[in-house]
Amino acid sequence: MYQFLVSFTVQPDHRDDFVRAARRTARDSLANEPGSHRFEVIADEETRMSST
């Protein structure tokens, strides 16, 4: 079994697009990658509105 943890820093004005793309990737991975059982998209809500 393989497990991956990745972290991204997304500018606030691109957050919604990024979340849509991540959810689409999760859906497609579960549907099309044999052996994939779980794909989670987790957001840090504390830094959701921060700007850099």
C-alpha cells in the first residue's frame, strides 16, 4: 500500500479553482485508478483567508 501526503500553498483568489480541480482529481483517481480506495482533500481553514 502506498500513501501520499502533499501540501500546497494557494493564493486566496485561486482557492476555489484549486479546490474544484483537487475534487475532480480525487473523483477521477477513485474511478480510474485500480486499487485506489481513498482520496482526501483537506483544507486548513485557519489560513483560508490569509494573504501573502
